[in-house]
Amino acid sequence: MKKLGIICSLIFAVLVAFYFLVLKPEKYVVTDVYDEIMSRGYIKVGINADLKPFGFKNTKGELVGYDVDMARYIAQYLLKNPEKVQLVPVTPADRMIKASTGEVDIVIASMTITPQRQEIIGFSKPYDIAGQALLVKSDSRITSVSDLAGQNVGVVWGSTAEKNMLNLVPTANIMGFKTYKDAYKALKIGRINAITSDDTILSSFAIDDSSVKLLPKRYSREPYGIGFKKGKSTVKLKENLDLAIDDMKQKNIITRIHKTWLR
């Protein structure tokens, strides 16, 4: 009986191996995301949809901005048509979730490449560089991070700013907000004394509102990358995204997009 049990176990193991290695049941077959995009005929891109100058609606109700231009160029490079793109709104809090679950094919949302994030999602090579800065009221006495001890500093959940600020000024009172608009409103009414984030994001508030100012000092280098689901299914996608970024740099397209939206 013992010998029969061993034989049965071996037969079962062989059948299982045959099932997975030869028959390859559909639910276990890895779908290549790049091939899926090409077959579908359009690419799903997660972008900021309520954050100047990256993604926002203009007076005509059209979604425009840095991220939108990047998304359309990626569509042009991959699918030979800048209109072959579905723009999906994301926030700093949910953009990695939407990338890792495959709800979107890629995320272009002013997202910094960090070792911690690379444990969860994949990234293209960097396409732009930002720096962490401070936005304060124009009449504020704050001139640098050294003045933030004991002060209320606003950050947006899901950004790299919180960790960076805690390292720079451990005694600052960090207050989290869902969106940059919420943090900006809190600064205006005096609930917080400063907002810290990427200079590329904060600059739009200072350009549109003379009652706030962006301090000149930068406290980090924030390389922006295109995010996507991590794993074997996106190897070909990453290769093509990196080629697209190289092409954009060689043709000065990223430089033009940067100058158009980030001034």
C-alpha cells in the first residue's frame, strides 16, 4: 500500500506538471502588456487630472498639461497616433495601486523613482528631474527648512515629501492632505505655514497667485519616471518606453514640453 501511495503521488505530480507546463491553462498564462496595448489599439495612461501644470481642464473643458503631452507622445511613438490614448485620472494616493493592478497600462503623474516604489511597481528611465522646495506666503518670515522647527508643514499623502521633510526637520509638524489644492487652501487660511513638494508642482501656485512664493532652495533631486505593473509581463513595455524617452530627448521634445508647462 505504501508503494502504491508513492506511485500515485508521482503520477499526480507528473499530471500537474503536464497541466501547467504543456497545456498552460489560460489564467496562468502571463499576458504581455505591450502586446495587449498593440492589439487593443490604444494605451491607458494614468495622469494627474486636477493638478496644474501637469493635468487640468482648460477653459474649453479639455484635459491639458505636461502629463497629457507626454501621454500623447507615448501613444504617437507606440501606436503612431497621439489620439490613441485613454486618459485615466489618478492621485498621489492611488497612482501606484492603479499601476500595480493593471487598471492602467502606465502612469505619467510626476512620480519620483525611489527604491521603495521600485519594490512595488516598475519604472522607465527618468524623463525629467524636479527638486523638493517650499511654498510659503509672500509675507512669511520662513526662508529655509531651518525655520520650520515647530511649524505646521503641509504634504500630500503618497508623495516623497513627507519622508524627506522628516529627515530634514524632525521637529516640524507634518500635516497630510489628499490633494495639492487642499494643502494650498490650508496655507492661504493660515492652517499651515508652508507646503513642501516638488518645485515643478508648487511653481504653478506661485505663478498664479502673488500672495504666495516659492523659495529658491532645493532640498533633493526627484527623477520622474513612467510607472507600470512590475514583472515579466512589462519587460517589452519598459524597453519601448525607454526608447520613446530617448527619442523625445534626442528631438528636444521633453525640453519643449518642460518649457511650455513649467516655464
